[in-house]
Amino acid sequence: MSSKIFVTRIIPAPGLMLLREHFSHLDLWTADLPPSRAELIARAHGAEGLLCLLTEKVDGELMDAIGSQLKVISSMSVGVDHIDVSAATARRIPVGNTPGVLTDATADQTFALLLAAARRLAEGERYLRAGKWVTWSPSLLLGADLADATLGLVGFGRIGQAVAKRAQGFDLRVLYHSPSAKSAYNAQPVDLNTLLRESDFVSIHVPLNAQTSRLVNADFLSQMKPNAVLVNTARGGVLDQTALYHALKSNRIFAAALDVTDPEPLPMDSPLLELENCLIVPHLGSASKKTRDLMSLLAAQNLVAGLKGERLPHCFNPQVYQ
Ligand code: NAP
Ligand code: GLV
């Protein structure tokens, strides 16, 4: 196809190869850092297809700047909070995303963070590297047990359920709070207050939108148990970081582990970085080789389908087809 497409970063080979097979006018942003807004507007202008990452803000203004020939927006992510989907729908532009292929990797990451925060692994490693380890001690860096504890999942979609599946192997009782009831992995639906009151581990798996923005605020944290561990692999915007700082600093809750922050990257002067009981990693939920290959392939398949005028394999706004 001779359609111009703009891809905002070098994506893994499977997706890139598929794009090269289909498009002679593939414009690829090759820098390590994402394009600035001005660079994005300039380079994407005239494109019929845009393949972006979660680092690009794609709003109506950008869509209009690209031009009315824009036929499809495909993001190499499952979350689409960086895209104004309503603006795309109003312009009848399908928005593609990459659900499913990253579910296991993100659930694995959630469990890795949960265990690491519960057993103070990052703190322990800092302690060792600082040369503070002088002997085995009965009371050194004591953490929390998983067996027979309660895990509360806020959001019980693909990733929430994959976390519940893993929790079974650790003998955790699982509660969830999510709009639609689902029966999976012996997880029990409860209201949010009950979940916060009863859970030793609370893990967030909701999309970021107007309803979930700052859902984890001072009130939410005040309802958690003092021994509780909070894990967030959803989006930084779901959480009020100032409220979390105060809850951790005052030992109102035991620990937190964050895969995502707001903003990203987290500024190095963030007070959260002063806390021993806050583990933070740089948005690595889907960061396995196989998963990123599959995400890039699915993002490319969505783009190709959109430019052929076919239904996207994974379309976030299927209303555009009505
Ligand atoms: P999903 O299958 O759509 O699951 C989201 C779940 O959240 C749904 O069950 C939904 O309920 C529920 N929900 C929506 N609003 C809620 C609310 N206010 N309170 C409680 N539950 C609510 O999505 P997913 O594939 O599991 O992904 C979830 C999110 O994880 C993504 O949107 C993305 O932001 C994030 N993510 C992060 C990484 C990472 O690298 N850290 C990787 C992948 C995904 P219904 O089913 O009733 O609609
Ligand atoms: C990652 O955060 C994603 O939404 O795919």
C-alpha cells in the first residue's frame, strides 16, 4: 500500500516486519526519546495511519493536525488513556489496542511486586549493598506472609483475573471489586469498603478514566489495614501520590509497590523515593521479550486492517462500525 503511516518509535521486529511488508511509505521515529508534540504534529501530518505508544498524547487537536485522511490509530498498549477515544469516534477513526497478549506478563509483574514489597526485597538489597549486613538476626527486615492472607483486587478484568489465578497457588483468599460480576478462581465480589477493610494486599487493575482518576486517595488509604501492602500496575493517575506518601511515611499502611507513576518518568525529587517502604519500577508490566513481540505484532495488525478498510482485530471503539 502506498498510504503514509507514521510510527512513533522503533517497535519490536515482528510488528515492524509486518508494516514493512505492507507499506512503502513507512515513516519511523528512530530516536530513543518520544517525539515532542511539535515533532509529532510535523511528522505525522498527512498520515493515513498512526502507530503510537502510551507516551504519546493523541487528542482531537493532533488528529486534526494530522489531517482528515487519518483512517486508523493503533496503540502498542492495552490502556488507551493517552488517546481521546471520544474524539477519534467523533471522527469515525477506529482506535486499536493490544489486550490479552500482555495479561500474563503484567500479572507476573504484579505478583513479583507484591512479593517483593511483602518481603522487603528492594530494601534488603539496599541494606546489603550499603555494607550494613553484619549477622543473621531474628528480627531483621521482617515482612508479611501470603499464606492465608486476603488479596483484594480492584478491577477484575483480564489482568485482575490472571492475578487471582496466581493467588490460588499462594493460598490467598481473593476478594474483588469490579462493576460486572465474574465467577473466576474462587474470587468473591465485595463492595470497595469491605475489600479495603479485609484485605492484607490490595492490587489495582482498573483502566484510567474519569471514574478511576485518583481512586486511591487519602480516604481509600485510610480504610486499608495497617499491615496492608498496596500494588499498582494499572496507571499512575489512579493514585494520589501525595496521599500515598503520607500513608507510607506515617506507617498507616505497611508498604506499596508501584509499576506506574504520575508523571512518568517519576521526577528524582519525588518524596516517594525517600521511603524505604515504597518500591518503584519504571513501568515494566509488559516488559518481557515475547510479550513485547506479540504487542508489536498486534499493533501492526490493527494498523494494517484499518488501512485496508477492515475491522481491527482489537478495536477499542467499535461504535465507529455502526
Ligand atoms: P480489562 O480487562 O478491561 O479490565 C479492567 C477491569 O476494571 C474491568 O473488569 C472493569 O470492569 C474494571 N473497572 C472499570 N472501572 C472500574 C472501577 N471504577 N472500579 C472497579 N473496577 C473497575 O483491562 P486489563 O487488560 O485487565 O488492563 C487493565 C489496565 O491495566 C489497563 O487499562 C492498563 O491501564 C493497565 N496495564 C498496565 C500495564 C503495565 O505495564 N503496568 C500493562 C497492561 C495493562 P468491567 O469488566 O465491568 O468493565
Ligand atoms: C501498558 O501499560 C499498557 O497499557 O499496555
